Amino acid sequence: MCIERCRLPLRKFCPFSTAARHGNRGNEQHCYSFKPSDPTATAEPPALSTIYSSHFHFILSLTLDEPSLHLPAFYWLKYLPISPGNLIESSFLGAHLSCDLSTVEKVHILEPRTREDFLQYSCQLTLNPNTVHRVLRLSEGNREVTRVEQDQSYPDHPERFDGCAQVLCREGLSGHSYWEAEWSGGEWRVEIAVSDKEISRKGGGDDCILGYNDKSWSLFRSPSRCSFYHNKERTDLPAPSPSSRIGVYLDHGAGTLSFYSVSDTMTLLHRVQSTFTQPLYPGFGVYNGSVKLCDLG
């Protein structure tokens, strides 16, 4: 019967059972097996909804108790004891599954590892001409920004930076997002950053500078230095790689922001854990050279 069969797959794939931990194959607290002590007894097995509910609670606990598994909790759903003739009892769906899911506040997805994994979260970005400082020139369909000597004739705008050589993108990001930026030029000095929309735009104070306030996070790159800034706190990072491309991965719900050097492999430069309460806008500070948003389509 399907109740008896459930013991094997769960014992095989369940590192949390007492048997798996202590080698005691006779004490499996997480797996049901209905065996009446009296062979002639006519006792009824436990209700399937009870079994499903217990297994579902166990499944949801897998990645919480043992994060080293690196498997999403719902991977284990295929090991529920469901027979072809009785897929899932309606009482289980109504009384147990919906109740359990209602208590789940957020599900954290493990950060991708390969560039191909990151690219599934790629987003199309454009620079916002209403935010760009006048010493910066936009080109390539507002996807490249270059530091220039002569002020550009941009009109006044309340969102424009007028004291810092910076620009933000049009798109505010939440959820999972990935983008890449590449710089060029002689003695280039650039910042790859994210900011919420409330960052100040007028003047050159700390409340306007990317990475110098609590509303923005910034990675500074030059040929000789790599540093991360947030709220005016500077974190110097190991010597920069020769790659001129940076990948940025945002998991807004989990509060993680990661910067990678992109070449043949993805090399993590810095990861920050925070709490993001508003959409974040990618942006750049350009003090020398050019930065462009890479086409990941």
C-alpha cells in the first residue's frame, strides 16, 4: 500500500531522520509505516490527510534546518506518498496546504552560481536623461554615459544631479534582477551603484553622493582601487581584476546586493545584506572615462 511505500524514498532522501543521523534503522520518527501489532487486527491506517500534513511540515523544514542541502523545499514534494488513484485529498488541500502556505512570509532563492544562471534574471535598463549631470553625455540610446569637459545643455529638472557627476536609470527594481556594466577610457574612475528614488539631487553634499548616505550602495572602480561605499563607510576590497565588466545581482526581498567581476567566470567582489523598502534604481558616477549598460538580450 502507498503508506508503506513512503518509507523508502523518505528514508533514502531524508538526512534528518533519526536513522540517517544515528544509524538506527528502526527509529524513523519522520516516516509513517502502518503495521498493526496483531496480524489479525483490523485497525485502520492513519488518514491520508494526516500523513500528507506531517510530511508537508517535514518538507518545509528541510531547507530551514539544513541549509547546506541547497535544495528548494518544494523539491521534496515529489516524495509525498501519493498514489495514482488518490492524488491529494481535498481535505488536505483545504485544511492543511493552504494553512501551511499562509504562514510562509518569504522564500529565499539561492544566489545563482554561473553567468547563465544570472542571465535568467537579466533586465533591460536605460539611463534617465532627467537625472544626468551636465558634465556627462549620454549616447547609444541612453545606455552609455561619458565624462566630458564641456557642460551639456540639459534643461533644468527636479530630478537632475547638479553637484555630482552621476546618473540614474529609469527603471526601479524589485524582486530578482541582474545587469552588467562595462567601462572604458584612459584613467577611468567610475562608480556602479543602486539608490532609492529619495536620494537628494541638488548640491554636492553627502546626501547626494552615491554610497555616502543610507539611500545608496556603490562600488568604486579605478585601475588601482576597488572599494564599496554605503552611508559613507568605505570597505576596501582585494586588488581589482583586469576585467572591465561588472555584474550586479539584486535580490530585493532577501535584502542582498552582490557585485561580480565578469570574465570567463563570475568572481564575487562584494555582497551586502540590508533591508530594502523601496525599489532601487541602478546608477553610475563617472569621474573619468565612460560606462555603458551591457546588452544581455
